[in-house]
Amino acid sequence: MEVRVVNVRKEFERFPALHDVSLDIRSGELIALLGPSGSGKTTLLRLIAGLERPTKGAIFFGEEDASQKSIQERNVGFVFQHYALFRHMTVADNIGFGLKVRHGAARPPAQEIRRRALELLDLVQLSGLEKRYPAQLSGGQRQRVALARAMAIEPKVLLLDEPFGALDAQVRRELRRWLREIHDRTGHTTVFVTHDQEEALELADRVVVMSQGRIEQVGTADDIYDTPNSPFVYSFIGESSSLPVKVENGEVWIADRPIGLQAPHAPSGEAVLHFRPHDVDLVDGCSGCIAGTVAASRRVAGTRRVELEVGGERQRVEIELPVDHPAAQKSRVAFRPRRWKLFPAG
Amino acid sequence: MTTAPAHAGWRFRQPSVIPGFGLTLGFSLAYLTLIILIPLSGLIWRSAALGWTDFWALATDRRTLTALKISFGTAFIAAAVNVVFGTLVAWVLVRYRFPGRRIVDAMVDLPFALPTAVAGIALTTLYAPSGWLGKLLMPLGIKVAYTPLGIVVALVFIGLPFVVRTVQPIMEELDKEVEEAAATLGASRFQIITRVLLPGLAPAIVTGFSLAFARGVGEYGSVIFIAGNLPYKSEIAPLLIVIRLEEYNYPAATAIAAIMLGLSFAMLLVINLVQTWSRKRYG
């Protein structure tokens, strides 16, 4: 099912949580809402589910306007960060709950419900645990049950709110791969919220980066990482370094010297240069480069991260070097970013 | 996941590294012995001195049996009534914000604090055939004061805070997300309450029930004013004990007391076992 969010605004007691957000989610897509806390990602997810009502705007499921429908009628599968399983029911009863509460002809016979529950339990790789209670399961197992429960009602769209947020790193990575497999097998349109960029970039077909109640950028992992369209996305996704610069006649300057980067289309004036710390070329001798004195040097896993003081105002900037690179021993290092982007200062 | 020890049974759990296990356990046992065990064993001791045949004769005396039936019966009904309305009161206090909520919240505790005799006299005045409420009920043929119904009314009054105060904190901890999950799965409001919320509250409700029930069985002060105390009709067991004491018939008094003790203990034990069982399952 295709989901369209059209000009949605949401206020909580006059405090705006979402400003005029629009988003098209394609049928069968696995899409991630990524952002820091308070960016409105969970609010957007809850609006799609119908757990909140938009102050303005509408949400369409296919051609239908879902914003007029109650939560019960929307037929969405929702998975919560803290599982929200029914403690007094067995795993099988939890999964069958959505079918059991249906009325009249829509309600399958008890045997069919049971068969379906066992089938889903098999899908989430928990066969044999149907008689357990949620308290007798580990966190990862509980979240699998929660997902099976959400899928039992054959939802139009599957919504997951930080589904792996409460689990430890090892289980997280494992479930991530597993969720991708399940998605590929079942083809549900799936939206999940996360603040973990690694999770979003690895798992999702497309990533929606949000900040302060607005969508900053929507795109594939490559789009988001390689061509961030705002300083926020640049600094939020992956490592980034930034330096205040000046643009004059299509050339980038730091303090009183050009650094060898051409920006023919950038307007003259103050700007901020963004680049990835690992995406730099070291150069010898400096005519047209960024040079700085080494202020600190740290070993981080397979690389060495060097902090440089640049320019007259001693701006600090970080670059990454191979561990055995001789430059790390020197007191002055010069480099030029390989890929970079200018944003207007502000 | 918890794994059961290979050979379960009675044994000490490994005490934690924080010291004080011996001291605190010793204190608890000594304290319980002093406050509860010694007085109660004195009771058993006295009734044991009675001899089995005498005890049996006293125990199966028709007046004793009716008094016990009335005591346990009215306490049971009152506790059941309190479970329904106490849970409702707790729900309103937890879920809704309205002016005067704190005052209502405080009012729930009044039956704890009020001398029970005062409550009994106030209720009798209200429900007597000439009283405010009694007058209204009279034409309907409902007599409250001086009947077992009056006892139930008094016990409902006394027992209410026990249910509200045990259910309220658990209700406050109910996870909003569980309700939301049920709603997204298509459950109506009514289904959410009956299938998700109430089963989750059941252990607390059972505790509230058992406390209100236990309190009702032992209640004396408020009941004797409203009950009318007619033997075989509205005479409660605690009153019968007092009557026997006033007749200097100590063996009879202790016998009734011992029976009450045995019955109460058995019922509370059953309730406790039910709870332990449910806690093990639901965690």
C-alpha cells in the first residue's frame, strides 16, 4: 500500500512538533525516518498510525484519506520500542489477538487463528515458543513476537518505532539483517524510526532525514551520504569536518590564502566548507592547500585521527590518516579535501 | 529467561553481598513472633485445652455456625462490591484530571481514619427506616438497617480504600503503549478494557479483594450499630465472641475465634497461592 503524507502539521499544546511535512512512501518500500531526538520522527510515525491526529493536512493510504479513520479502522501494524506485548497472554495468544478481536464474519475460526499464529512464529524463527509468556523471553525474542503480532492482521503498512532501540548491539545487528530478510519475503510497506544512522543507511531503501520538525532530505543511502543537501545532513550523517571560509571570484580562501578549491558558482562572501575527514589528499609544501599545526592525534580503530589548528584564528579541524602514515609524526600537516561542499555561512 | 535450579525445593537463596541478611531475618522473625505468633498461639492453646468433643460441640452449635456464615458471607459480598466500584474509583482517579480530584483522592482514605463506631452510627442514622436514605428505600420494600444488608453496607464502606489503594498504583503503571498496540490491532475500547487492561490488573484486584475481605471478616465497631444483632439473623461472629466473653464463657469465645482464625488463614493462603502462581507466569 502506497502512503502519502500531505502538508501535515502537528502541534502539541501550541508547540509545533511537525511543520508542514509531505512525504510519499512507495508501495513495498522499506523506509527509515532518521533524526536526533525531538526531530518529530516518532510523531510522524504515530500520525501515520492514527495514534495522533494531525493539526492540519492529510494522510492517504492509496487513494483513501486515512486521516478521517480511527486507529482500529486503519489496519496498520505498529511495533513499539518496548515491545508492548500483552503480559498475561501466551506468545500464540499475543500473535492471534488482532484476529480474535474481529467481529462476525471477519473473524477466522479459532483453529485458523492458531494455525496463522504458528505460521508467523515460524516466520520470525521462534517455533516451539508458542506456549511461553512474554516474561519468559529475551528482549530480541519479544520484539520478534511483537513483529509477528503486527503482521498477523495483514496490515496495509507496517510501522516500527525504534524497534531495536532497547536491545544490545549484538542482537541489534542480527535483527537488522533479519528484518531486511522478512521484508524482502513479505513485501509489506514498512516505515521505521531510528536515531541510529548506521541502522537507517544499512537497512532502508530510502532514508528520510528529519530535524526540528522538518524533513531535511529524502534519498537512498548513497544520496544522503554522498550529496547531503544541508549542513545539518552533512554533520548528522557520518563524520564531517567544517571550516569557515571566504569565497572570492569563484575561489575558496581561508584567512589570506587560497586553498586551491574552485567554486565557480558560489556567490562571493562568507561560507562554510564541509568535507569528510577521511576524504582528503595530503600534500607536500603548501601552495593551494589547507595547512595546520597538529594539536592532537588519536588512534581510532584502523585509522589515526589528527586534529589540526588552521588559519590565524586557530580553527580546529579533524582529518583521518592511515595508521602508519609519517605525517602523523610531523608538527605541520597540509591537505586538500577530495570531495567537499560549500554552504552559506549562517 | 530464567532457568529453574536443577533441584528445586526449600533452601536459602544465595544471600547478596550486601551484609545484614542474618540480622534482618532474625529481627523479622522475632518481631512477627512477638506481635502475631505469640498472641495467636495463645488462642490455639486455650481452645486446645477445651478438648476435641467440647470444641466440636461448640463449633457446630447452630448459633455459632449462623454467625460465621453471616460474617464470611457479608464480608465476601462486600469485598466483591468493592472490587467493582473500588476499581472504578481508582480508574477515574488515575485516568481523568478534574477539579477536586485531590480532594476525592483524599476522601477515599477516610474510612481508614474514621473510628469505625462513628461510621456505624452515621450509616445507621442514614439507613434506619426513619433516616434520609432508609425513608426512600422503605416504600420499595428494602430494609437496610438491622438486616444482613446493613452489614454489607457497613463493610463496603470500611473496605473501599483497601481496593482503591492496592489497584491505583498498578493502574498508574499500566503501559499506555499496550493499549495503543491493542488499538492498532483493531480492538475496540471495550475489548481493550476487558481483554488487555483488566487481566493485567487482576493480581492487584485479587490483593485488594483479599484485604477488604479480611478486614470485613474481622470488622466489629461499625457493624454492631447497623446490624441489629439478632441471633440467627444478623449476628456476626466477632460479636458472638464478645457476648461469650461477657458471659465469662472463655472456652466458647476462644473456640469461635480459633475457627475464624483457621478459616481466614486458609482463605488468605489460597489467595496468596493464586497470586504467586500468576506472578510466576506473567512476571
